[in-house]
Amino acid sequence: MIQQIHVVVADDEPMIRRGMARLIEECGEEWKVLDMFANGSEALNYMKNPGIRVDLLVTDVKMPIMDGLALIREARQYQPILPLVISGYDDFEYVRTALREGAIDYILKPVNRSLFRIQLKEIQHKIQHRKHQDERKALQQWLYEGDSMSISGNWRSTFLENSYRLLCVSLDEPPIKTRTYTRRDWELSMYAVENILEETINDAMQGQAGRGWVWQGGKRMCWILLGDAEDVEQVADSLRLAVLRCMGLSVTVSVSAEFNDMYSLPGVRDDAASLLYLRLVYGGNRVIAADRMQDISENSLPIKLRQIVQRLRLEIGKEADGETKSLLDDYFKEMESLSLPASIRHALEYLIIHIHGACLETGHEEAQTQILSNLAKMDQHIASFHQLRKQLNNLLLLVSASMREKRSKTDRTPVNRSKAWIKQHLGEPLTIQSIAEQIPMNPTYFCEIFKTHTGETVLGYVKRLRMEEAARLLTETDGKLPYISDKVGYNDVKYFSRQFKRHFGVLPSSFKEIAKPSAE
């Protein structure tokens, strides 16, 4: 798909304006001249329109009302333009001022058509590279903060492909040689992995109409968004092999189901990340595609097992292990009532995957490694439910101890302070930046210690509190859905209902009826 470059031309000479527009559009169908203006004031008023995106401003210097240099200075407040100055004045002051204002080049009239085409090709590469970087940054910010409000207006004009796949490339258990790696070593390694992935994607997409974006996100993890790509699983396997060949590192690549609505990206991200837990069942160093996986989802398990697992994930690593052991016993009692071997294995896989998920999400590498190293031994030697429950209980105690040890090294006060502030402001728009400012603390570092201490991401904690408060209001008050949605910080009732269903498995309108029996 051709990504058009939008151009505005400003020159007070009509023949030059029209000639310049023709010359630009003759350079290829990717170039589109949006409009032409006789002075800087008219061009500026046009570019103030938030519904218009201008990539390149081609302007003369000397024009009535507002000259080209003033236009460049003012226009950059409204558009992310690259300015190109074309002038009949060979004056050093003009050149210096134009470059200081950010002009990409200063071309003298009359314009040499052949040289101009070459220059425009170079400008095209710069604009496309910058746009790609901006798009990648926007994707990274959205998936990290979970909030598309600041960039939502650009989605439909930027991401024009018909279909997308999201890939998550995650390092498997690191080799022995990496055990001495410092944080800086890992940063450099992941930077190298990101470059390898980008080069591999560029090679794979050669000859295809689609595009790809690569960025880092999470510990030892990279994300890739592919638009209108062909043979996606083959592309994913080439990524796996490239990292193994170039870095000697084993990775698992999860591939989401196809989707065509970019607004669903955060949900697709969660689905792609959850596929990585299947390493525990199928092993690492492979491609795990959503289209090929048997569904190990919450909806395919009895509700009691789902509820126990949700509580267990929150209990792991707390000061007392009694509740963790009690919940595990309850889970096995429910498992014993299952009659089919496939259902029993499904329930066991679900439990282990979510315990591992708790470690993965909270960054507890030691606890995560303990699960991976003990899982194979369990599968080989366990012959009864009693023995399996005993082994899993011992593993949970080790995991909890590992989490507590790491947490004890973390300052609790900022986390507790932020939790109290969040509870008091649930009904307001909340972002990582706004929460971190209350501590005050660097947002990135704040996210890290919050996750280490609580076992949840900041926005995951906010969402859980909002859902719990919404559930309380639904069962304890007669408030209507718009009122409850607004009270917990959602001004869009439909969006709130979707989030509520994703969290509890049912729509808010059905929640009261379902909650009543469970409360008896």
C-alpha cells in the first residue's frame, strides 16, 4: 500500500506555484499536493486545520503579508512538517535563518528539474523514515500506557492496511553464558535483537504490499505489527531463526489472530502475550500461532476454577502462605470432580500457566526459572493427584519466597502512597504520568517498583480497582449503568461494558443476577 506524502506549496508567483506542484506530482503517485497559496498567511491558516496532515512545506522566502521564514516558524507549531525553501535570493542570512528554522534544504531558482527529482527522492526517504519512527513510538506508547486518547485521531489516517497481525518475540530461558550479564549488557543485547528483527522484517516484506513495525516492550521482549502481510507464520519462523543464528539466543514467537480494527490493539496484545504461557506445555524455541492453538481460555473452564486461579495469582508472594495453600487445595478438590482426562489436563495446564504468568508479569525471573526447571520433573515422576498437589504446593512456596525476597528490597512507601491516591481518584482520567507525579517519581522507575511490589502493572491495578468498584456499585446500589460507568472513570458506557465483560466474563447488566447466588 502506497503511503502518500502530503505537500503544501507557497509562492507569490502563480506560474512558479503551478509548475512546482506539477513537478512534485510527476515524481510519483506517492506525492500529493494538497493545495497552493500565494502567501504565508493563507498557507498557515490552512495548516492550522487539525484534520489535515502536511508532511512537506515547499515555500518561497519573499512573499506578501507573511514571508516563508515566518511561515516555517509558525507552521511547525501545528504540523510535523519538513520545510523546503525555494528562493531567488542567494543571501547568506536567508540561508542561515532558513536552516535554523529547520529547513531541510535551500534551493535557488530557477530549479533544475533533474536535480530536484533526486533531492525529492532523498526527502521522501527522510519523511518516510520519520513517519515510521513516529508510528512506532505511538504504538509503543499506546501499548505501554494503555491509553490511545492522545493519538487516536491519527489511527484511521495512518494505519490504512486491510488486516493486521501482532507478533510477540520473547526470549526463552537465557543460556548459561548470560548469567553474568549486567543490565547494560541486556540493554545492548535487546537493541541488537531489535535490529535483527527489523532487518528480517524488511527482507520478508520485500515485494509485499504491506508494512511492518518493530519495537521493544517489556523485559526481554519485542513486538512486531504486520499490516497486510503474507505467510505470517513463515515470517515469524524466520525471525526465530535469525535471532538464534545471529545472537545464539532461543526465542518463542507468538502470532495473534488476524484483526482489522486498530482500536482493538491493546486486547490483541494481551492475547498475544498469553500465548507465550503455552511454552510451558509445548516448549520454547518455536512459533505459537493463535490460529493453530487449542483454546486454553477462561471460558472453557468451570467458573469456580477460574475464580480460584484469579485469587491465587493475587495471593502468591504475600507475607503469609496459608491462603495460598488453602486455595491450591480448593483447586484440586474441584479438579477431582472432572471426569474426562482431557479436562483434568486442561485444568492443570491452566493453573500452571497462570502461576507462571504471575511471575512473568511481575518480573520475578528467579521464580519463573524455578517453575520452568521443575515442570519437566513433575510431569515425568508424578503418579497421583496427592503427589502432584504436594509438588505444586512446594513449588508455590519457593515462588512466594522468591517474590518476597525481591519485594523486601523495594521501597514500599511510594507504592502505598500511589495506591491511596489512585483509590481517591478512580473517577478521574488516570495515566502513568499523572500518578507518578503524585509521588513524585520518574514514570519508568515508578512502573518498575510498582510491578515488583504489587505483582500488577500500574494501569492493570487501576483497571482492577475500577472493575471491583463497579461490581460493588452494581450489587450494593441502584445506580444506573451511565452513572456507575462515570463513577469509575469511564465516560463511554459501551467501552466500559466491554472492559467489564473482559474482566468478569459477563456484561454489567447480567452481573447482579449472577452475583446473587454466589453471595449466598
